[in-house]
Amino acid sequence: MSARFRFHSPLDGLNVIERLPIKDQRGFLERMFCADTFREIGVAKPIVQINRTLTVRKATVRGMHFQFPPHAETKIICCLRGEVFDVAVDLRAGSPTFLHWHGEILSGGNARMLCIPEGFAHGFQTLSDDCEMLYFHTAAYASGAEGGVSPIDTRVGIMWPLPLGELSERDAGHPPLTQNYAGITI
């Protein structure tokens, strides 16, 4: 793997990426993305969209979002300012980690990112005010292909670090997964 990144995989296909900045008295330089290196962890499609968000209030939850095939996407997520509890949930049919979740603290200072593959839902809870996030996507947003999982779905059982704060109307309306939910076929 690249000397600019360190990777580990807590769930099948999900990667935590640690950026390894080059520092000197002037500050630092760090690589945010490298197609050749990321291809080694399964990011085979090109990045086609980059989004930036700002969430102003601590405890706010955004998510859990995904896109259905053929618009399924890999997302690479990083926090530029503030601190969030970033969560990925495996929704892939037949996956050995189906309906398992992993949470990772991402912050403006810890140089960590999540690489979330197709078939995972993604969301986060802000642990501070004024959290700025950057998302790299391998598919453009397609409103007709969007899906969501309730952030309080009991089948998934995400353990949020704070009581849930603000939720958008859309995110609050994601239905719970049914007992016979079989997942997304990628």
C-alpha cells in the first residue's frame, strides 16, 4: 500500500483510511485521494462527484443514505472541521457482515476517512458544532435511486454516542427494516 495512506478493514469491504501527512515547519501536505492506491482497496470506478456539507449543531444526525443499483456508489468520507461519529451499515445481500455496522470518529485533526463500498448505508452524528464534511462519490446523485435506513432501526442497532439531535424530515421518515429484509444485490 501507499506510504501516504494506512488502511484497515473493520467490516467486509469497508475501509478506514488514515492519511499520512508530510509535515515540516510550514505546515503539512496530505494526499486526499489517489486512484492507483484506492484501486487496491476496491475503488475501481472513477470519482465523478465531490460534495461538501456543513452541519451547524452538535448531536445532529444525517443519514442513513444509499443509492440502489445501477446508481450504487462508493463514498470516501472525511471530516475537514469539527468531529463526527461516522457510520456505515452493510446492506449487501449475502454479505458475511450483512446488517453489521461500524462507527468511526472522524475529525479535522485525526486524518481519518472511511471508504464505504456500494451496498452500504452511510450517516453520521456531529460530536461538535460546525462540522464540515467532504464526500467523494463514484456515482452522481440520482434522486430516483436514493434509499435510506432509519438511524434508530432496531435491526441495525447503531449505538450513537449522543442522544439524537436534529434530523431532517426525510431522514426521520426512513422506515424500519422488515424482518424479511434480504438486502441489496450489487
